[in-house]
Amino acid sequence: MIKNLVKHGNSWAIVIDRPILDLLKINPESEIELTTDGQSIRIAPVAPVSKKSRIREASAKVNAKHSQAFRKLAE
């Protein structure tokens, strides 16, 4: 699919057709990530952080902050 840029205020925009947005499950409230390799642009929905990884991160923070207390409790 070939698209042209469209003037939008002082910027330029690209209009993404509804079927593509539906396929990627992107809506106006979705966060998207733009990446480039200097030759092309990749647009992707931001992957939600899984519950497991959030728990793992929180656990690591707690362990780092309270490691001495945990050692004393384990004795």
C-alpha cells in the first residue's frame, strides 16, 4: 500500500485505513511505538506489560531494598 503525507497544522501526518487499525487492534487511545533504522519507519502498538513481569520487577525492588531485613528474619 502506498500512502502520501497529509498536512496537519504545522506537521505532516499519514492516514492509516480502518482495516489496518482493526487488524492491529489500534484505536485513538492506543499508545503506539515508532522506530526507525534510518531507512524506514515501523509503527507498532505498544505491547502491554504482562502481570508476571510487573510482579517480577516489584519483587526485585523489594528484595534489593530490604535484603538485610530478610536475611535477619531468615536467621
